[in-house]
Amino acid sequence: MGKVRSWEVSEEFWDRVEALIPKRERDASKVFQRKPGQGRKPMDPRMVFEGILFVLRTGCQWKALPTERFGSASSIHAYFRIWLKQGFFLALWRAGLAEYDEMEGIAWSWQSVDGTIVKAPMGRDAVGANLTDRGKKWKQTAPAGRRAWRPSVPHRNRSESA
């Protein structure tokens, strides 16, 4: 038996996911030049879903998708945006939570969130001045035994000659 990759979808999982995928419908208010059924055929939803999982699991860029395996990367990204807008991934998340709640049980009364996204109010005193401000001549004091830095002309219009 070969190694199963994390982006490959089993038949059992696909049967549950396929029911959640939004169906493509033509907008009746738009006027199309082509008749229904003409033009490029839509991509296989399973291949699109595996392509999306490949990007999410490997962290690669959309354009780095192997075209021989998944087809056009821009088409898969377009499907991703459409499915995201239509709430497919939220429905998939909710279905997964409901299934896990039935199997193991989720303690909904106890939840924990970990993370820090605040500025440290006392951090500047411990670290010191900003290192990018080192080269500002107008804030420097004169070196010992030398004159203070003062430009001879306080403002110069660069369009005129000196």
C-alpha cells in the first residue's frame, strides 16, 4: 500500500465533502453570448478540492501548483475564492465540528484561546531608543572638541542654482 499524501482525499471523505460544494448556476439576469453547454467545461470539483488542500497543506503559492496533477493554478484559485464567498469552507468546518462532537464530544462550556496581540506598554524603557533613529544629525550633539553641525543655508530651493 502506497503512502497517502495529506492533500489526497479518500472516497469516504469525498462523499461527505461533495454534498457541501456549491453548485454552479448561470445568472439568469445576464445575457451570455454562448449557449449553455458550450465553452470550456468546468473542472472536476474533487481535483479542485485536492488542489486547494495541496496549497493549504504545503504552504506553496497558488502559481506553484503542479499543473500536471491539478491543472490550471489560476482556475483552482478562482474556485477557492468563489467557494469561500459562498460559505463552503465555513460549512465544511461546521460539519467537521459537529461530527467530532458526536464522536468525541466537545466541551463547549470550557474553551481556551492562546495568543498575544497587544503592545507592551513598558517595553520601550527596557529596550531603549529606536535603532533606526541613530543617523539623524539634527538630534545628535556635537562631538567633543568640534563645532556643532549647522548647515550654512537653512533651506535651499533645489530648482535654483546655489
